[in-house]
Amino acid sequence: MEKEKPEKPKPRVTVTERQFQTSLDELLQHPFGQPDTPIAFKDPSVVGHWFNANARPGRIHEGKQRRWWPVTPDQVADPDTLGMHHLSPEGYVVRGERGHEILMAKPRDEAEQVQVAKTRANMDRMRSPHRQRDEVVAAASAQLGDQAAEFLNRTARATGTVQTTLERVERIEQE
């Protein structure tokens, strides 16, 4: 009969101090995670944006229709700002397992004008939360008559209610 060997006690490891890469102040400044590093282009009047083809079919084509163009490596001043990336067969900067995200660019002032227009449209929608219900009632009146529109107008359950809230987002300029 063989004797069982006594188990050696496992070494006890204690962690007395953790080294964090991010300070609490930085975490509170960006609670949802760090924003993407701005891409340094040779032309400072250009801004870049990653378009994800997997997010919605036709997203890349839509970007081109909205005046964005694919970026080539020679347009980038500092390749380190791109992070992990590859080149597509056409020579464009892409990232992801199969290159499903493509870096596209457009003039900064044009991108900011579009963003201002989007903000204005969203704020207009926030000011009239019942617009969607009113449009449904008007369409019912035109197609089904006044009696149907009156019924829809009386019953919120049939048309739904829209509740909106206003959220202010602070935009921090990057230098």
C-alpha cells in the first residue's frame, strides 16, 4: 500500500496596492469610457469618422452620398492616432476582423454645420412632443374621415403618447 503524499500548502498571495492607469477624476470626466482619439490628418481642416458596415447595410454607401470620402494612409499625419488598423484591397484605412469599419473624412466646417442642423432638428422635435400623434390623427382624418380622427384623438392608447426629456450635453473642444 502506498502512502499518500501530504499536500504542500499553496503560497498565499496578497495584493497590498493596485496600480490603476486611470485616475478617478478621469473616470468621472468620461463615465462611459474614453472618447476615440482624434485622428491627426495632414490637412487640419479635415475630420475623420469610422463608418461600420455591420451596423446597418449600406452605411458606407450612405456615407459617400453624404460627402464623406475613404481615407488613405498618406492623408494621415500620425498613424498612431489610428490605433489598430489595416488596409483594404483598395488601399483605404479599415479596422475590425474583416475590415468592416472604414475611416472616412470630410471638411471639419461641413461636418460641424451638419451637426448643428441635427441638433436644431432634435430640439424642434423636443419642443412639440405630440407632433407624431397629431400627424397620425390628421392622416386618419384625411383617409378615414372625421369620425375616425375624433376617435383617435380621444384615445391615447390607440395613437400612443410621446414623452420627451431635455438633456444638455457639454461639448469639450479638443485642441
